[in-house]
Amino acid sequence: MLRIERHEGIGTITIDRPAVLNALSWDLMHRLRVAIQELGADPGVGAVVITGAGRGFCAGADIADLVGPDLDDVALARVTADRMEDVVTPLCEAITTSPVPIVAAVNGPCAGGGLGLALLADVTIAARSASFSIPHVTQLGIVPDLGISWALSRSIGRARALGMSLLGERVSAEQAQEWGLIWQCVDDNQLTAQVRAVAARLASLDPAAAVATRALHDGSSAATLPEQLHRERRAVRALFSGEHVRATAQRFLKRAQPVGGNS
């Protein structure tokens, strides 16, 4: 269900169920979480890419796996809630606490829980033919999950987030970029090259600085300005305590020094 590759400091996870548009079963979500954590712990990996096999990124939950043939309504509700806690929550946390940046390469339709994966990634790049949709309310009578209700309003605001959720309409990749739902929309034949280039840039960053920046942004909406300034000071102090910042600062000063100038 997953293909995992490592190449030049970049780990790539490909969701490999093209026959069902890479729908997420419970087992697949568990394996995806494990793969993200294992790549993040690999000292040879500086960034992780998540993408889909075939013509789509991810169609969301595998409904056949979700419902199950042998459960009554009460048992289904209990089992689903338990599995969300045991499987979905750890997956979302693995993405948002990854020790290396994560890039979502959206190569086609991205719906339901697939949108959650794209939203929680640090940088999301989509092919121009890709689209984004939330079928939970209109088709299933449930609420958006896999972090969508947390991340969507932060990305595009309440009005657009509720419109996407309640109407279930597809949003094109170009519209998604215009709204700020994703970082970038590129021509289909440029997706792989652009994702590799961005992932390589992310892999070259100091991972501590990248992770601290993510944490600052994720926590900003719940903080007052004085609280956020305190969090920034604390992060800067922690980063300056290491050798990386001093070394990069010295390289920056060396580059910025005019030719023939004094130090």
C-alpha cells in the first residue's frame, strides 16, 4: 500500500492504491504514520515527500473499510471513534511534529482525508490538473476529519472553509493557490521536478529552525502578541545555543562584506 524511497537526502512516500484512488484504510493510515516517523528518524533524510500513485493523490477514507459488514450502528460509532483516536490522531501528530519538513505533492484529485494530509504538510505543491474537495457533509453526513477542521480555516479563512465544507464543491489547483490553500500550482509535467527542487531546499535547512518555525506558526492563533513574542525569544535562544546559527551567521557576514572592504 506504500512505496518508500530514499534519494539524495529526500524520503518519498507514495500511497500506492491507484485502483481506489489511494483511499485511506485504517491499516494504510497506520503504515503511513510509521513511514513518516521512520524517515524522520533517519539521519540521512532531510525532507519527506508524500504523493499518490496513478492519476490521483488521495480520495480520502476507504468507506468499505470504514463501515465494516458486521457492526450495528452503536458498535460502528464506537469502533470508528476509537480508531480515529488510535490511528488518525497519531498520523496527524506524526506529520505536524515531524523532525524534518514534509512536502505534499498533489498529483491529482485530493478529497476528504487526502485534503487533511495536504493541509498538514509544511509545503503543498499541486499539479494544475489537481482538485480539492470535502465530501464529508454532502455525501456522507459526517464532519471533516484528519485535521481539516483545524487547518482549513487557518489557511483560507472561515467563509471559504465553511463554503468548501458545506457545499462540497471542487476547488481547482489554481484557485487553491490563489486562496492560499496550497503553496504552489505548477504544470503537470513540472510537478516532479519542482517538488524535488523544493524538497532539496528544505532538506538543506537546519531542521531545528524549520521545526521551530512550524511550531511558532501553528501556535500563533491561540497566542496574544506578548505570548507570541515570548515564544519567539525562547526559540531564538534555543537555536543560538547550538553551533549552527553562529556558523551560518559568519557565512552570511562573509558573503555580505563588500569586495575590498574592512571586516
